[in-house]
Amino acid sequence: MVNHSDNVSGMKKMGQYIEKITLAKGLQYHLEDRVLTCHKKTIVFS
């Protein structure tokens, strides 16, 4: 969570961490065939 007391460096690290986790999850879901695209929409099965 970001608040007014965070500095630029801390927010940058937090953003990089979230990006890394999101990319890893997306790749995992794709490799497990849990992602389907249909008519410009993406469906992710959980």
C-alpha cells in the first residue's frame, strides 16, 4: 500500500516487486493453459 509518507525510491521498489509477481503469475497461468482469448477479451481461469 502506498501512502503520503512513502518516498520515490520506496514506491519504485514496490512497483518493481508487484510487476515481478504479476508477470510470474501471468506466465504460470499461460503455461498451465488457464488463459483464453476470445473476440478481443482475455479470460483467466482460477
